[in-house]
Amino acid sequence: MNQGEPLVEVRDLSVAYRAGDSDIEVVREVSLRVAAGETLALVGESGSGKSTIATALLGHLRHGSRRTAGSVRVAGQDVFGLAPLALRALRRGTVAMVAQNAGAALTPSMRIGRQVDEALRTVTHTRDTRVRRRRIVELLDHVRLPEPRRLVDRYPHELSGGQQQRVAIAMAIAAQPRVLVLDEPTTGLDVITQRGILDLLAALADELDLATVLVSHDFGVVAAMADRVHVLRAGRTVETAPAARLFADPAQPYTRELLASVPRLSDEPRPSVPAAAPVVTCEHVRAGYGGRPVVDDVSLELRRGEVLALVGESGSGKSTLAAALAGLRTPSGGVLRYLGEPGGDLAVPAGKRPLDLRRRVALVFQNADTALNPRRSVRDAVRRPLTLFGIGPRAERAARTTQLLRDVALDPALQERLPAQLSGGQRQRVGIARALAGEPDVIIADEITTALDVSVQAQVLDLLDELRRERRLACLFISHDLAVVRGIADRILVLYQGKVVEQGSTRAVFAGPNHPYTRALISAALEPDPGAGAAAESAPRWEHDDRDDEWIDTGAGHLIRRWREERR
Amino acid sequence: MIRWLPRSIAARLGLAIVVLHIGLALAAPLLAPYSPVRNDAGHALLGPSWSYWAGTDQYGRDVLSRVLYGGRYALAVSFAATFCTVVIGTVIGALAAFRGGWPDNVAMRVLDAVLSVPPILALLVIVTVFGTGAGVIVLAVTVVYAPAVVRVVRAAAQGVVTADYVTAARARGERTCPILAREVLPNILDVVFVEFAMRASWVVLLISSLSFLGFGVNPPAPDWGLMVAENRTAITVVPWGSLAPILALATLVVGLNVAADGLSKAWGVDRIRTGAP
């Protein structure tokens, strides 16, 4: 590793924005240095100022905020002292950025080749389209995209999320930058895709000798990528240390606290709830868009008081299955039944279910920011189901609303607030309170912790665990994060392309033996431990084996779909 | 909800002009120095003076008094027509966005057809068939302008109906009406308000055009459009007879436009600032 002159040097940087008549500091006296070939990770919870620092490296500050002190030097140039033209040259050639959601950053109506060409044209002056096209194909090949020659003529929507992110990376490295800024580069991607992108980024940083600044709230990603870690809290530096030392022996209590709340694959599973009578049963359920099946012949049983995790990459059909249970999609085949009192058919849309059945199944959303109506107060949100389902006498509803907020550990004084005035964790609690208002037996939790910071995630998971024990709730917990699943689920169901490939108790699934797809999922999961990075074993290529019995039973209800190595 | 009176100077100025117009129209009986309809052959076709600020017309009626009263018809009918247009347009637009699928498609094609007819032509046909009562004109304007409102509202609502809070309401099994009223409408209300101000300026012009053409109030009742028509023959003798109502109409339309523009900018920027979708 090259430990020469740092390419990036931030000195005592302070950034503030004006709110009303006062200045609010978002970054306070932060200093950092990154040398060529080195990866520095900025970690912290939302609002810690990590993204502000990252974009400051490109000389950009969010509208309304300004630098109050300090300097940012990139490749020897003071970025805030540069003239607009020189700043553009810096962004064009020296510093490149890959943002979180690449799908949204690509122009939907422009072919991939032309988009990459735009980035390329800023640095190469050749007018020869064949030369440029060759270079574009090289770039796409460089980011390990399959069939780059055909890809140049595709549109962004024809690519998967991971492929779009690779195109964004290709555009970033087209100008052969020396500094790469990665702002949550894999957030929103599933584990297997994430692993691929991170491997690529690490390889590129090595090959091109880049100084990389990685912004992430995910300690797994940080452990896999970073040489050094810079921990931030409320805009201030908490500590900065080499990754290995930080994870093994954090110096500051705040870092220790953060690391302790990160779920790990090695955690002991929670004591599971003894099996009880099933409340929901699905038999041979099918659902799809157009002719394409997204959920293909899935059968499952959800028992009272248990957490059943649905695991799989994006597109595996887990959200579609949840939507069918919630009455948002009508399945095209199969049986979905609610078995508690009063019983009923769940294969019909929510609007056509009897009132008493409707309130038994409640949904909690992934993104609490969009799950609450921005124009309605917390009280409105929680009270609506009470009114709709006619729960309790009218006079008691105010008291009941207060009680529900207490149940999810929210201060009832918050009930006058609008969602925008709450933190992410508080919003998710309101979402859970709203789901509980109908006194449901079944809760469908669709990736409910994905958008939350680790410490808040731990609190929300604890809350969910507590609630299901107290109220004997059956919970369908949808997640792609196996470490989270291990911490909360009693049983796991692994979906791949709409089919169940493995199911069993959490303990049995993690103990193995496994279906190769489950194996791939587990090995792609990132542990917050820099040593564990390279353990990804390559799973064999496989296909479903439909001979005689579909399932291999390893005992105690652990079933693995029969498979064989793919013949070519 | 909506922070009343945004900081935008344009919005405040526009609203002030509109409010001033409404105030003058309401207070006309108190402010007008003469009766707007009384003929006075002895004082016909006078230029501006201390006793007749804006002069008199060919029948000796005070132009200023007629302008003050003349806004009443235009404002009342325009307000009623715009209100109906925006309400109906909002309901259909939100419903189309929420339902989607073939009902949405059918509704949009029908509206395309209506939109392709020139408004003044359609209005003339309706008025010729059904007469020139205020009710007919309100109805006619609604038919002609509602499709444009539907488009705007539908586009705004399409961004809202996919939000998770609407999905949550559907998962609770709520009916269409409460979902639109509770979840969708509050989030597109700013668009609706801007559309109201925008549409009002068009409607004021359209209704005054109708009066000018002779479909609207009957003489001798005072009305801006009618006044322009009556006095245009004498425009070289008493220019104020035509200019005063034109000025009144122009300031009202400009006021409405400036208000709509300022409001849409103010609320648009507010949305970005607060991060609301």
C-alpha cells in the first residue's frame, strides 16, 4: 500500500446550514486523509454528516448549507477555492462518485452505451466513434458486465439493479479518476449482488490505485472494504482507526455500542417459541405479473406466536407473496386461508374480506418515511384503524391510541406531530402501532429494518420480539439480511425464483446441510469482522431435480428441495 | 397542511390584487358615486372630470360606477364556474389515477376528444342551445375546462397513489372514497389550489369574451365584457369607456396569474425543502 502524500486531505472542516435564524452545524471540525490505494470508510448513523463530507470532496454542498471553517484538498487542490471551471475539471477527471441508487441516476431513455460515452467524451477527444465504442465495451467489460457488446444497446430498465450499479461504476471510472467517492454503493441491493459489487470495487481500487472514500451505515460492508474507519456522530469525529483494530478493539464507548447492536451470523438464535396451532396456511400458491410466475407453487404454514422468515434475493417473490396475504394482489392459484376465529379465505382482495377478517392481518412497511401520510398526524394514523374496524367504544379511542403508542415505546406527547417531525425509528414505531391497532393475529413485516440505522434496528427488532411474545402474534418476517433473520426468526423459508428451495428451523438451516442457493446466501452475508471477508465459497451451479420426491428431509421439519449439479 | 400566505412576494401581490377586486365588487353600492344604470342624456360622452372620474358613456352613465358594479357578474360567475370545474376535475382526476387500468384509459381518451374542441366554440354552441342563464354558463365552462384540470390532478395524484400509505389504506380494506379524501387529496391540495387560481384567470377571460359577444348579462346591466362591446364604437371620443373595463379585467387576470405562479413556486420549493413526496 502506498503511504505517500495523501490524495485527499480534509482539515478541520465545518459545515452548517441555516434553519430559521440560527445556524445548525452538520459537520464540526472533521479532519481526515486518504492516500492512493487506500480505502477510508465514513460510518455513522443518519444525520452524522458522513454524506456531507463525502460530497464536499467534490466541492458540493447541499442547497442552503455552507462551509464555515476548514479546507478540503484533493490531489493538491483546494476544492472550495477553485474557480467554477477548474472545479468542473476536478469533478470530470480527478474525483468520481458512485451514488446510492444508480437506477435513478441513469437516464431512462438513453442507451447504456451513450450514457457511458457521455462520461468518456469529457476526457477523450477522439471523434472516431469506433475507437470510443471499443473503449466503452472495454469499460463495461472492466466492471464485469456480461456480454458488454450487446449491453451498449440496452436501456437502463432492461438491466437488474446490480447491473445498473455496475454501469454507474463504469461511468465513474471512465475518466480514470484518482479519487473514488462511494455513497452507500450497495444499499438497496440484495446480499449476493452486494457481494459482487463490493468485490468489483475492491478490485478496481487496487488495479487503478484509487483513493477511495466509502460512506456506509452497514458495518458488514465497511469490514469487507475499508483499510481505515472514521466513525462520526452528529458531525463530530468519534474515532478513526485501522479497520482491523476498530472492529477488534474499539476505543470509544459509542463505537462499542454501535458494534454491539450489529446483528451477526454467529449470534445465538433467540429461544424459540414452542410450536402452536397454525393461523395461516398457504397451499400451492401462485401469483405473477402477466404470464410470468413470481410466486410458483409455494406452501407454508404460519403458527401462532412464531416468526417465520421469508428469505431470498430481490425478485424471489417474497414481497409478492406478502402482498397476496395482505389482500393487495389476488393470487392466480392455490389456497390461502386464515384459520383463527372466525376463519376465512385470504385469496380475495382486502376490500372484499369481511371486516372481522381484515383486521386480523396487518402489514408493516419497509420504508416508514413513505408508509405514513405526510399530511396526517401520528394520532390520525393510529386512530384510523380503530375507527374503521370499530374497535372499542368511541369514547375510549383516544385512550386506546395513547396506549398503543406506549406499547411501541413512543411518548404519547408525540401524537400531534406530523411524520416529517419524527425520526426514522419513531416513524417505524408509529407504523407498528398502526398495524397493532386492529388487534391482529398476523403481522407481515416487509423488510421493516432495512431503512434504519443499526442501533434503531436493534430496538425495533426487540420491540417486535416482545410484542409477538406478549400478544402471541404470528409474524411473517421478510428480509434479505440473514444476520437479522437469525436473531429473530423461529423458522426460515428460502425462496428462489418463486419456489421454496429450503425450509426449517433457524437453528437447522444455519447448521446445514443446505441447498446450494441457501449456501450462497449465507456465504454472501457480510460479517462486521474484517477477517471474515474472503470466506465466500463458490456454490456449485445447480438446477432443480424433479425426479420422484421433491424434498430431502433431514429431520425435524428441515426440508431441502432436491437439486443436482447443472449439466452443460 | 398549507402554510397560508407563502413568503413569495409574487404570490402575495397576486392575491392582494384579487382580494382588492373582490372587495371593490362587494362594496360597489357604497363606493359608486352614481347609479350604474341610470341614463342621463345631458351628460353623455363626457371625458374624465372631477365629477365623473372616468367619464360617461353614450347614455350618460358613469363609467366608474359601471366598472365597479361590472366586476360582480364576472367575478361571481367565474368563481362559481371555476369552483365547479376544479371540484369535478379533481374528483375525476384523482379517481382515474387511483383506479388506473381501462377506466383510466377510457376516461383519458374521452377527455382528449373534449380537449380538442376550441373552448369558445363549444361554449357558443351550448349557450345557443340552452340559453344564456348564469347556470348554463357555469355548466358550459365546467364541461369545457374540467378535462384540463383532470389531466393536471391525475398527474399529481399518480405520484401519490403508489405511496405506501395509500397501499396501507388499501390493505386495511378502505373504500375508494375515504382513501381519496383522507390519503390522496391532502397531498395534492397545493396542486389543486394552484390549478384553481390558474384556471380562474382563463375562466374570467372566457366569460368576459362571452359577454362581449352578447351571451351573458343583458343590457343595461353593467358588465366589463359588455361595456367594452357597447363603448368600442365611441372609443375615439371617450376612450375611457372601453379602457376602464379593459384595465379592470386585465389587472384581475394578471393578479390571478401572478398568484398562481407565485403559489406554485412557493409550494413547489416548500415541498423540496421539507422533503415531502
